[in-house]
Amino acid sequence: MAAGLAGCAPSTSDGGGSGKDERSGTVRVWLFREVGNGPKEAVVRKVVDRFEKRHRDVEVDVRYIPVDSRAEKTKGAFNDPDSAPDVIEYGNTDTAGYVADGGLADISAEFHDWGPARDLDATARKSVTVRGKQYGLPLFVGVRALYYRTDLFDELDLKPPRTLREVARAAEKVRAAHKDMYGLAVGGAYTYGAMPFIWAHGGELAEENGAGKFTSTLDSAAAKKGIRAYTSLFGDANCPARTCARMGGNDTVEAFAGGKAGMAIGGDFNRQAMEDGEAKGRYAVVPLPGVEKGRIAPAFAGGNNIGVLKSTDHRTLAVQLAKELAGKRTQKQLFDAMGFLPTFRDIRARVAAREPFVEPFVETLEAGAKFVPVSPAWGQIDASLILPGMFQRIVSGKQGVDGAAEEAARKMDEAFDR
């Protein structure tokens, strides 16, 4: 791009920040460093090479930051624009919090003019939206389904469960036949594995009252049915509370992968762990069923987004690069390289057609996945372990479902009201 085009131009959305929109120079990008990051870097390198060829006076500087330290590094970037990137990868549950912190630019106008956006699934779109405005582009989605041991099911003449009640019955039969195993590995600290039980019973975590204000509904009758269904899986007949109460999601996946559980609720992103463990060649995956036959329990749609920082001096270039990083071509390549599920329904359908493993996860997404409350308070609610604390108090016998749900709802409301 000719040097004469560099300068300042008005942004197309209310991005705030420096007000500059330079069309040359260095565009800085922060992406997450994954385990086995090489294939991701190769995909991103191709995107960068294409971008730099089209913008001759632009250099793209990509840095990979550790996932474990992302929170402090991102907050530091918001507070120090001089060292901040222009484009950033972030977890989709962080959207509302980062918007409240003033870190992410409103790119609503560019989002609505972006042709591929029409093929995004509704949950992915929701993950970048705060009060009707878009603050990023979905990069990939992760969702959970039911892993089960095919050899044990054959041995015990079990069929893949078609309802949550059948899941519980199958778990008890596996445990009865193999006392050294969990039937279904569950965890008191496994928030995202428990949520489908609440949603499947018609419950919600919270309801929006307008203007971004939320009130917890964990203490509703429907939510308590789901809480009761999940916590009933803790006990000697399936997963003993003395051990399973403190287990988190990774613990349940490790138990299944290590041959210590007949079933587990795991993600498409857990496949490698299964392939590296004792379960290799002896498992299959189906959507976690709902309360009634033919229904799928709504799963939490996790994943990552690509955003533009409000402080950028290269807004137009940053948005263009974000679109390249989160575009259909890149999402397909990231699936091939890393197994990340695309957020575009058409691309997802294509990869599922040639990769049977992802079919139950895609089916789960298409049935209607759910998301956490799009509130800045969610980060505090999650970090404060409000839901795990509720589950653990119930399975340990310290509180009943009613009392624990009411206490958790109160704590959530206190966080929402801050």
C-alpha cells in the first residue's frame, strides 16, 4: 500500500481509543499458545503472508501468549495502549467483561457488512454480542458430548443412552459390574459438565431483565430439577462423593481416558487425550441426551473469538486482519490442523461429512447450544466457584438442593449487582 495513504480516518463504528487509523506500519497480534502450537502457527503464518502481500507497507507481528497468564496480560494491555496489540484472541466468556473494561472496540458496522457473518451459528454470534453490539468475530467453538466405552456396553448388553435417566441407569450397571470404575465420571467442580442437566430440565442460570441486567434463576423449580439430577449421580452406585465431589472437568476426562470410567462428558477438544489413553479404540461418542427420547441436552458452547482493541492506531487494518484470521478459509484450516470446530454452519457441515468423529458434537450444536450470561459479572461468578460450591455442598450432605441453590443464586445476584 502506498505510503501516502497512511494517516487518520474516522472509524466506521464508535471504537473510541486513539482516534487514529493509520494504514501502514506494524499491526500487532496476540494469540493463545496451544499445547502443540506448531500447526496453529503454520496456519496463521499463511494468513499473515497473504495479508502482507496485499498491504505492502504493513508488517504483522504475531506473538503467542500462554493461556494460563492471559487474564493479567490482557488487562495489562488495556491499561497500557503503547504496548498493547491491535488484534487479540480471547475466550468467549470474557467478552462482556472486556467490554466493561473498555478494552474491545465496537466493530458492529464492520460485522454486519461482513458477508460470512450470515453463516455463523446463533450461539457464536451471541458470544461476541453485548447489548446488541458486536465486539469481535468468533474463531472456533468447543462443545461437549457423551463418551462411552463400547466394549463395556457390549459386555453388559447396553445401548447408547437415549435419555438422561438411561445415562444414570447405564452408569449404575457399569459400576455394579466393575467396582473399580466409575459408571459416569462426574465432578463437583465440573461446572460446564453440569450445566446441560440444568438446561435439559428447562432451567436457566440467569435471566436478563433489560439493559444488560441479570438475575439468577438457579433457585427456580426447573433449575433445581436439573441440579438434583446431576447431584444424584454422586454416590457409591456411580461416582463416590468422597472422591468425585472435588473432581473437575479434566479429572473426569482423565478418568475415562485412563480406563477408570465407563462414560464421561467430554469435548471435541478432548479427543487426543482419549487417543493417548487406555480408552483408545474402545470408545464412541453420542450427544448427551435430554430428558425425553429424541432430545439432546443443551451443551455450553465454549470457544475463542478474535477482537480489535479499542486503543488501536490501525483500526481498519486490524479489522481486516481479524476477518482474515476468523474467516472461513482459516477456520477450515484450523480444523484440519488443530481440530477446532468452525463457527460457520456450512464449513462445520463439510468437515463433519468427512470426519465422523465430530458428527455428535456438530449435532449437539445444531440442536441448540447455550451460553453463559453475557455479563461482566460472569468472570467473577466463575472465578468465585459459586456453582461448584453449590454442587459440592449438596453431594457432601452439607446442604439440600433447595438451600444450596438459594445460596448460590444470592451470591450470583450480588455479583450481578456490583
